[in-house]
Amino acid sequence: MSAFYITDETVDEAVAGGVGVFAAGGEIDYAASPLLHEHIAKYINAGTRHLVIDLSAATFIDSTAIGVMMAAVGSLHEACGGRLAAVCVHGNVLKILEISGLQAAIAIYRTREEALSALALVA
Amino acid sequence: MKAQAATDRQTNSPSSALCLPAELSQLAAARTFARQAAAAYGLDGDGCYEFAYAVNEAVTNAIRHGLPDERGFIRVTITAEADRLTCAVRDWGTFTPPTEGPVAASDAAAEHGRGLMLMRILMDEVRVHTSSGGTTVYLSKVRR
């Protein structure tokens, strides 16, 4: 069992509007999903265009956190045509992203570098 | 409040019950309880994860939409039978999820629907029993 945590990462200003990256690790349940929501809103309000949520260290993500990420897809798009991407390697978490439908709504990468290079190509 | 564990000796099937304060901080305890029961029953790693995942969703719904008993508890009971492991998550509310429409009426309903969908995919059987006395969600995983 591991507690939920969020760490801020660099914002790449080389890309127009900036690409925000943060890591959300541990177990992201309904006690944690409001914090995930607040964190995403903080990036969008700061003018971040694309956002990468690094779930490499996440071992659990519940339906409410999936809902937060689904909502973020629309918020980023409306704000300035931005995209949400995730980094995920944990087998069971990947399965949840797939069967919940989140994988159909956002791009999921194995590494942060892959996610950042893909977003850098988005005009 | 702390969760109270008890062993139910009234039935023939081995059963263990956890009375859980209806608080978000207790979700991790519910997952641990479910994961340990699934491992003791002999489900494999993925099976244990899926069982605990579905139990977490049911307990989350009970805390969000249901009502605890007069002491503030909801009840999680896990029963091991020869062919299946079943978790019953019981609360004292009578919430009926409006999940059948093409577009859910609210974010809360949409999230409730998503949780229920995940439970149905991950478990072999999901039954929701609602009466005037409350709601019980039964989650079963069949032994392979």
C-alpha cells in the first residue's frame, strides 16, 4: 500500500503555450481525486497548453480519478486546444485505463520522453 | 473511529465482515481487507487486484451515495464458497443509479455509472439489491 502523492515537474516553455508535466503516484482513490482535479486546474489556469500526467508510480486509479482525467480532456481542449497525455507502465493500471475508456480519449505513453516528443509535434 | 473486524460463525461458508466508518480515509482499509481475503482464497495476482478494485468502487459508492448505519458504519462482508468469492457491500441508503440513459444526467451519475461498469467488467457477477432497508452490492469472482 502506498499513499497518494503529486510532484510538480518542469514546464517546457519551448513549446508554444508550454507543456506541463506532473507525476501522480501511489493509490489515486476518491480521497485523492479532488487533489488531482485541483492540480490539473492549477496548470490550466496558469496557461499550460498540453498536460502530461506521469502515472509511472501509480499503483491504483479509481473511477473518480478517471472521471477527473476525462473532464480534463475537455477543459484543456476548450482552454486553448490543448491535449492531455499520460505516462503509465503498471500492468493493472494500464488495464483500468483501457477498460474505462480513458485510453480511447487520451494518448498513453510508456515514458515521459515519448509523451513530450509526441506533444512537441502537435501544432 | 476504527474499522471493526469480526468473523461470522453463523453460516457454513467461511465469511469475514468488516464494519467500516463511512469515511474516505477508510477506502485503503477496505482495499487491504479485500486483497487479503482474495489472496487467502487463492485468486492469482490479477484476480486479487480486480477483486480489491471492485470492492473499492462499491465502498466508494456506498460512502458517496449511500447512508451509514446509526453508528456511522457501512458493512463489508466477504464469503468464500467452493466455486466463488463474494463481497457484499451494504449501506442503509436507497440510491438508485440512473445509469441506463445514453447521457448521464449529472457528473455524479456519470461517475457512478463508470464505477458500476468497471465492477461488471472486472467481476464475474455483480448484483445490486435495493430495498427500503438499504442497498447491498454483491461482487463475485469465480475460482478458475
